[in-house]
Amino acid sequence: MFDHAHLIDRIERSIEDEPICSVCHAPTAVRDRAGRLWLECSSTPVDEPLGLRGRLAAALRPHPRHLVLDLTEDLAA
């Protein structure tokens, strides 16, 4: 089970470890996707890319995306 101090510490550490995107140098952000917290480039769209150009750009030059916390594990316990 996660407590608030642990959650905040993990989020802050992940942002400190990778504060900017290595591809475009935009700041990173923590986003919730279906109960999982991901550290992502803030310039990437929240939804999946649409169209051929968007999908090709995402595949050829992916921006960082790292799992910070899986909150669904906490709910199952």
C-alpha cells in the first residue's frame, strides 16, 4: 500500500532524474493513464497520434515515457 509521502517522493525523484525530454528539450510531466503514473514529454499529445505523419514521427523519434507508479497494484491489495 502506498502512502502520500512515498507517492510524492517517487514522483519528485522521477522528475528530478529526467527534468527535460532528451528528444525535444521540453519539460517532462507526470500523467495518469488508467491508474498508472507515467513520466512523459509534456509536448507529446495525451491521445495516440492520428494520421500517417503523426504515427511515423512517434515511431521514428519516440519521446521518453517511463512508468513511475502503478496505482492499480495498490487497489488490488
